[in-house]
Amino acid sequence: MKVERFSELRQFVLHNTFSKCFAGYVLLGIALFVFMNTTNIVFLVNNFVASSHLDSIMKPYTDLASGWIFVFLVVALLFISQRKAAMMAVCGIMVLLCIMILKYMIFTDELRPTMEFGLHSFSHTIPDYSYLKTHSFPSGHTLAAFAIAGVLSSFVTNKYAQIGFFFYAVLIAFSRIYLLHHFYRDVFWGAIVAYCVVVLLLAASPMFAKIPEKGFLRKK
């Protein structure tokens, strides 16, 4: 009985390509923390990667992890599977709770890069762009993106789709550093929290068993 109950979770953790990519993400993050001052990553990106062309890409792309994306996904999934839509909705609630507790109740004094070092410290800035100042840790967008990517990856079996979801989340994390909203530590731990959210959601997946698998577009 326990084997059946946690089969979905075990499949995701041990066999899903997203989880394998995520393991590499964690190992790389640990190596960066050990061998360099990760605070400098935001300056490296700003000095050597940032450009006006990339600005026009990163500004809209980072919004693909805003709150509205959960609403869009839940509505879209309703036409495919009511059960999957319910799981995504609960995921969104869990992400929101994590963000509210971590950013606004526990780590309330964490400054954003432009506030900690001053906007003048960065060689590339975006004219008339609204840079955030406080509540830096963890990155809410990164948390949302990795949670979304993890849940969607658990819904599919195609490894290339799972890799695609992973890189969607990684690029969201990169966009948060690129736009000077977060330090590397913010996006790293945001992703860690997100993976924990997905694991908890899949561990509780039997709770969704009574919700119909069929969506509104499926007759049976």
C-alpha cells in the first residue's frame, strides 16, 4: 500500500529528468558557494553579460513566473485533467505561503543588490526601470518557476519536455540576477524551497485521487 502511495513521488525523485538536472543545479551551487564569493555573480552578469538587447528579453521573460502564470496554468489544465489542475492550484497556494512566510515574516531585512550596493555600483542599468529594494531572500519568482517546472515535469514522461521545464526555471532565476533583483543565494535557495514544495505535493498526491482525471475536453 505504501509502495503505491509514494510511487508518484519516487518516480519523480529517482527517475524524472527534471530531478536529475536539479541535482546538477544543486551540486553546481554548492561548488560556487565553496570556491567563490557568490555575491560577485550579480556583478559578473552585469559587467559581462548585460546589454540593451538582453534587457528587452529579460524584462518580459521574468514575468513568466509571476502569480498570474498559476491562474493561467490551472485554467489550461482544467481542459486536460481536473486532477492535475487541482494539484497546480494547491502548488500555487503552497508557493504563496512560502513566499509570505520566508520573505515577509522571517527574512524581512534582506536588501536587494541595488539597495545594498547602490545603483551607481553597477555598470549597466535600465533607464526608467523600477528596481526593487527590500525582501530579497528568497527569490519568489525563482521559487514559483521551479515549483511550476517541477509539477509540470511530474505530469509528463517525455524527458525532453522535462529538460525544457527545467531550463525555463533556470532562465527565470538568471533573469532575476540579470535584472538586479536578486543575489545568487536568493535564487539558489528559492529553487531548493520550490523542489521541497513539489516533493510535499507529490507525497500528498493520494489526496487528489478522488478528483476526476479527465478534463473538460475529454469525454472519457
